[in-house]
Amino acid sequence: MTPFLQITGIAKQYGPVMAVKDVNLTVDHGEFMTFLGPSGSGKSTTLYILAGFEQPTRGDILLNGKTILDTPSHKRNIGMVFQRYTLFPHLSVGENIAFPLKVRGWSKAAITERVRQMLSLVRLEGFEDRKPVAMSGGQQQRVALARALAYDPPVLLMDEPLSALDKKLREEIQHEIRRIHQQTEVTILYVTHDQEEALRLSDRIAVFSKGVIDQIGTGQQLYNDPSTRFVAEFIGDSNFIDTDVVSVNGRFARLALANGAVIDGVPTHGTDFRQGRASLLLRPERIDLRLGKSEGVLPGAVREITFLGNHVQVSVDTQLAAPVDVRLPFGHAALGGLAPGLDVSLDFKIAETHAFQLEDRVPAS
Amino acid sequence: MLLNFNSLGIWKWALLTITVLTAAFLLMPILFIAALSFGSSQWLIFPPPSWTLKWYGALLSDPRWLEAAWTSFRIALIVTFFSVLIGLVASFGLVRGRFMGRSTLRALFMTPMILPVVVLAVALYAFFLRIGLNGTTTGFVIAHLIVALPFSILALTGALEGFDKSIEDAAVLCGASPLRAKLQITLPCISHGLFSAAIFSFLTSWDEVVLAIFMASPTLQTLPVKIWATLRQDLTPVIAAASTLLIIVTVLLMLIAAAVKKGLKA
Amino acid sequence: MAMVSLAKPDNEKRNARRRPVLSRDFVSILPALLLVLVFFVAPVLALLSRSVTEPVFGLQNYIALLGSSTYLKIFFNTFFVSVLVTVISLVIGFPVAWTLAIMPQRWAMVVFAIVLLSMWTNLLARTYAWMVLLQRTGVINKTLMGMGVIDQPLTMVNNLIGVTIGMTYIMLPFIVIPLYGVIRKIDPAILQAAALCGATRFQSLRLVLLPLAAPGMIAGALMVFVMSLGYFVTPSLLGGTANMMLAELIAQFVQSLVNWGMGGAAALVLLVVTLSLYALQLRLFGLAGGERT
Ligand SMILES: Nc1ncnc2c1ncn2[C@@H]1O[C@H](COP(=O)(O)OP(=O)(O)OP(=O)(O)O)[C@@H](O)[C@H]1O
Ligand SMILES: [Mg+2]
């Protein structure tokens, strides 16, 4: 079966800058796919290539098995919501939503009916005659969404549509987007650099780094099984501990910590460790903390306790180079007697750790 | 506290005096001319011994003045059209293009504005003599277009820089062809820029003297050329009448411009 | 795999084809560029070239221009009047722009409207007004005599006094408007800070406000100076033939004397000065409304 949307080997060069190096991706029909990555990692550029505003230097994009690169933007029938507000300022809300329909030569009656439907989809009934300037940022983006969906595009692109809104409003509209996605079954490619937003909305997430996709997967996969140190750092919180590689056995390694402890069976994803060193990932919330000295892997002393609402962050000095952060749920048994300076010991499940190369992965090019 | 009007003490009065005197200095000649144009004295005695409309009568019944005004108007309209059109197309390229030498091109387009117009006038005069454009409407239009275009480009590049291209992109993704998106979405959004470009172009051509003196022929002259030629002979009050009418046109255009600006803000 | 490697060259060809040879953005500049090249750059260069080819090839025109006391006096007049106009405009323009920037909005609007009105009023109308006002039997002479300040009418037209007054009138808005913009942008808190530091008003003016406004003053002054150097209409009408300025000289060479060689040479002198000052301005302040990238 041909995949719904297939991006193969896309690259884009601006003069000396490689904005996108090699992006490969397959998206299923009706999927909510999020591009997550730091600023400048090539998310928007990939989206613009899909929209047809930029031509790729290399690579191809296939929709239902056919290339769309030869189709100009205005004939691609793709919807898009932009980061900045792009409502046509001289047209009313209704006229904005009607614009793509007029362009397509719909009849007046059909347009009126469709505009009404779309307004109710984004819950802005009655705003038809408003001018965009008289609306809040959140409302404007909802109208933009209605406009982009009015002509039933097979693919909807969204480039950080909520980044200009405050946190509360953002969460509210995230909900709306999720609902609308379920209601319309449109395929969505969504760009953000906010991991929480990505986790909340997406079926799958593609993590961008320096013009390539580091890993694609559900939020859980990315969190539990990051394939690079970069992904591990980007999704969830992390401690990285420098270790010596004692031996590698298939996809597992035996590592020696600076305090002399040796742990065996650390998952490596087949990483090729250079210079016999590795970086060990410990998720702060996957570390168990017990009071008192014991023969746990990581004995240490409490350095600092920070109350963070529904959890407590404990920073522990061990014999390692940097303190290790531990996150305990509010009400955790150990919290009662905890105070700075107290002896504690840390423990973790080796299967939940990962070993990466010391440095960030060297780009493939 | 020099930027707080009320804590300036005695300086406040000194500054106000200078400003009021300067405003009077700037306003006086304009009011003076308007008054003289209604004065009865051929010798421009002030205050006039009595009031009259005869200079306006003389002006408006003289076909040479009327023809000069019509010529000016016609040329200014054509110049405005081409200046806005060419300036608009060029501004798109200047603002959005990624080719090399863009800033050099911009500086080149601005030079007619800072170059002494007499040099351009003499140079074009020589050129037009050779190719037979002297004393023709085309010659006038080209000459005025050269000096109007910088204003048009300045206004339109400014407007386009303030316009978020994503809005046009959104229209294109909605299915509008790039041309349609520009016409139906971008142009309405930069209408204030188009409007200033048009007003500046019109006034530049309408008021232009030096080029016009060199382009004019006995059969084709603009209003400023007619005034210039008359002025060199004597200071007849008919010129005061003509000047007053010109001032009224200017004031009207300024008021329209202000109204449009206000309307855009609201 | 085989299919992929087969598909690839095809793909690349298509990607290459999509890049246009001449970017559309550049094409859109062509009409304006052609217009400016054909009817501006080329004619001006042609005129300048005539200065070294007419009547024969050589520098004779420049030698004649710079070797004659008549022409040198015209250069001096031009320079002298331009400096004078610039200085007077600055001295008047600074306090006016300053006042405009801080006076109550409503009154500032009125003054601003007057400035704009005078700027946009037809140049000949304004010059005509000054010809009438300044003539021997004009209002100014009559008023001064009536007040007993003078007992002989002053000669204020057909000399450089008239030219200076008329030109200052025209140039003043070109100082006031940009300078107003500059002073508006200065944060009043800076001057409050100066006052709190113990600066007297005069010290604040000299040490804080003037230096902060200096870029605007220099930019305005350069513009006014350059415009004055090449001004034609007002000097010819108010100055008379005995007090010619450079622009008139160029026109005269071409119109009355039909001496294109000398006309071209004088034009080149004017151009060189103008363009160097323009370049200096670009260097100091960048292009007005310039690129934001
Ligand atoms: N038109 C352009 N010309 C030159 N370089 C560009 C252009 N557009 C993007 N780039 C460069 O390409 C790289 C990737 O940019 P892109 O906008 O795709 O990043 P992004 O992942 O969307 O980042 P952000 O989160 O900041 O939006 C950046 O280094 C950027 O500077
Ligand atoms: Mg982006």
C-alpha cells in the first residue's frame, strides 16, 4: 500500500547554510504528526517546502504516491496556519473564511453554509462580521484554522500557531485543536518547540536537530527509549553522568562510574563509543531515593531541596562530577525526614537507563 | 528636565517665542499672497486699498493659463500612474528579492532625489534634443517620472516592509494564484503606501519647475513654467491669484492625506 | 533500492529545472532600472563626458572654469550661501524641533501643519511671495521705515540677502521635521537623570540633549547643504544675474551660451560635491528607510 504522505531525502540549502540536510518521513492518513526541535533545526523550512513556498535542493514529497513538487502552492490544496496572525485585515471574519471558497468558485449559498459550519467548528458563531483587529490573538488563530480547513485540505500544516499566546489560552486552544482533529480526521503536521505541547497533541513526534530528524515515535517511545542523547535531553528531564566503558556486549554495555561502581546491561542502541567513554542517562523521576547510607549504587548527601508544586526536586551530591537531580512525587515516603546534608542513597533500574556517546551525536554529513 | 515642557521655567517662554515667530515666518508669505490676490492694487500695495476678484477673472479668462493648468494636470496624472505602477513592481523585487546588490540598487533609485535637478534637466535636455522628445508630453512625463519614482519607491518599499508576507502566503495556500493574492490581499493591505506614493508623485510633477523649464516649448508648457515666464517679466497680481489657487490645491491634498491616514488608523 | 537509485537523477533534474535562471524578483526591478539607466544615468554621463570632449578632447573646460575669477566668485557665492542657509536653518530649526517635541500635542499639531503647508506650497508661489515682500517698496521695507528703524529702503532682492532669506524659508522644514523625529525618540528619563546628577539646565543642554540630537542635526544639515548647493529657482529669481549661483551657471552655459563643454564641467563639479556628501551621509546614517535585515 502506498503511504499517504512520504517525504524522502529532502534537503534545502540557503547559500552556505544547510537549513535542512536530509529529512525522511512517512505520515499516515489522519495522523497528528508534530515536528519538535530547537530554533533553527529546520522545522519551518520543511513545512514551507511542503507548502510549496520553497523548493527543496534535493529530495521529493509524495502525496498518495504522486510527487507534489511540480504543483504550485496555490494548486496544492494544502491548509496552513502560521505562527504570526495572517487573517486578511481588510476582510471580515466571514469573508476571510469565504476567501478560499470564492477562489474555488463555490456558489454563494454553498459558501454561506460552509462559513457557518466552520465558525461553529471553531466555536466562533456570531463573529462573522467582526474585523480581525477587533479580535484577540487566540480568536484570530481559530479563524485562521477555520479558513485553512474550509476547503477540506488533505493535509493541514501548522507552524507554531500558539507561540504568541499566553500559557492558559494556549492550553485552551490545544484542546480545541485536538477536538477539531478528531472531528475532521484531517492529517496534521504541527511545528512546535514546546515539548509539553507536542506530547499533549501528537500521535507521533519527529524530533528535529540540525536539519535532520533524530527520532520519530510516540511521546512514550521517545521518553522511554531515546535513540540519541539529543532526544533524551529534549523530551523529559535528564541527568547525564560521564562513565568509562568496560565492555560492550551486543546492544548492552558494562559501565564504570567515577565512584567505582560498575553497572552491567545498560542499553546502548548499538552506539559505537569513542575513546571508551559513555554518557549515562538517568531520568530524575526514575531514580529512587532512600534515607541513610547503604550499599546502593550511588551513595550521597542531600545538597538542596526544591518544592515544585506536585513534586519535589532533590539535588544530591555524590562522588560524581556533578550533583544528581532526583524528582520525588509530593507525599513520597522519604520526604518526611529529608533535610540538606543528610546521607541518602540513590537507586535505579538499569533497564531504564541509556548510554550515549559523550558528545552530541556528530551530524551524519 | 529639558524634555518636560512644564519644568523648563523661563526657557519654556524663550522656546515658545522662537517657535511662534518661526511659525509666523513660515505662514506669513502664504497668507500675504492670498491677501494680495484679492487686493485691487496693480503694484501690490499692502494693505490693499480695496478688494477685488479681477485678478482671478483675468487668470481664469486667459486661455494660456487654463491650458497650462490642464497640461500640468494631465502630465501629473500620467506620471502618477506610471510612478506608482513601476514603483510598486520594483518595490516587490527590492523588498523580497534575494539577489546580490539590492542595497546598491536602492541607493541608485534614490539618487534622482538627491542629485541637483538642474544637472538632470540639462542632461535630459541634451538627450531629448537629439531624439526629438523636447517639448513633447512624453518628454515631460519621462523627466518627471525620473524625479517622482524615488518618492514612490520610498513609500512603497516602506509599506511592503511593514506588511507580513505570511498574509500573502496564506492567500496563496488558500488557492489564490500569486497574482490574485497580490491584487486582492496585498494591495489593500498596503493601500496607505500606494496612496502616499500617488500623492507624492502627483505633487512632485505638478509643482516641478526646473525640469519643466527645460522641457517646455512655446506650445507646451506647464503651470509652473507659465508662472516662471510671467515672473521674469513682472510681479503682476495675477500670479498671486494663480499661487493662491495652487495653495488651495495643496491644502486640499494635505487634508485628504490626513483624513485617509486617520481613516486607516481607525 | 534499485528503484530509488533510478529515480534519483530524474529527481535532481527536476529540482534543478525549478530554479529559474533570472529570479522573478530581479525581473520586476527591470522596468525601473531601465528607466533610470536610460533616462538618468546615461544622459548624465553623456553630459559629463562632453566636458572633456567639447570643443576638443582635453581638460580645457576645467582649466577655464577654475582659472577664472568670475567663475570662482560663483563657486564662492554658492558655497557661502549654502553654509549660511544651513547654519541659520539649524540655529532656528533646533529650538523649534525641540519645542515641537515637547509642547502640548494640540499646539504641536498646529505648528506642524504650518511647517508642512509651507513645505508643500508651490515653490514659485513661495518665491514670488518673497520677491514681493522684500522689494524696495515692499511691506518689510515699509514697516521698518514706518517704525523708524531705517530711513532708506533696504535692498533685499537681486542680492545674496534675498537669496539667503528665501532659501532659509524653503530649507527650514527639512531640518525641523527629521530633527523633531530624533528628539521625540530621546527618553525624557535620561534628562531627568542628568538633572538628578546635579546638571544645570545649560549643562544638560550642552552635555546631554545636544549630543543626543547631534546625529539628526548632522543628517539634516548635510541634506540642506546639498540641496542648497544645487538650487536653481530661488537664486535666479531673488538673486538676479549679478549674483549667480552654480546651478544658474550650468543652465546659462547650456541655454544662453550653448557651451555644452563648460556646462558639463560645471555640472561635474556640482555632482562630485553632491555625491560625496551623499556618500558621507550613507556612511554615517545608512539609507533612509533602509534594509532591516
Ligand atoms: N530564507 C532563508 N535564507 C537563509 N537562511 C534561512 C532562510 N530561512 C531559514 N534559514 C535558515 O535555515 C535554518 C533553519 O530555519 P528554520 O526556520 O527551518 O528553523 P526552525 O526549526 O523553524 O526554527 P524556529 O523554531 O526558530 O522557527 C536556520 O539556520 C535559518 O537561519
Ligand atoms: Mg520556525
